[in-house]
Amino acid sequence: MTKRVVGVTAVAFSRDKKRVQALKDAFDGDVLTNEKLIRFTPEELTPFLQKCDYVIVGLDKITEAVLAQCPNLKVISKYKGLL
């Protein structure tokens, strides 16, 4: 069985080492984070999402064209940070 992959594009989430570690501890699979701590353009986002089964996004713009190139992506979750 192939390992599942969750990606995190949200800058605030990716910057928070405790939150990233909690995700790694809870998720049975690989966790990819936004190591550059940038908002992805659609051109940058596509190759990142193509590696993912699930993604936690921040303010990245996800277009229909991006989604069309990511057939393995099953879930998109929006991260809004702590209030």
C-alpha cells in the first residue's frame, strides 16, 4: 500500500513547529510543509499538490486548472489559524 500524503501550504501552520509535529504524530503517512513559507502561485502550487492526497491550505489560490492536474487530491481543508 502506498503511503498517504498530507500537504500543508498555510504559512502560519508551516511555521508553527509544534503544530507540524502534532500533525506528524497524528497522521499515518507523510507530511509535506511549505518550507519556503510563501504563498504559492498556481504554477508553484500544482507540483506541490500533485504529491498530496490531502492538503491544508492558507491563502493560496486554487483554480480549476490546478485541481484538474491533481487527480490524487481527495480533501482540501482551509486553515484559518487561532482566534
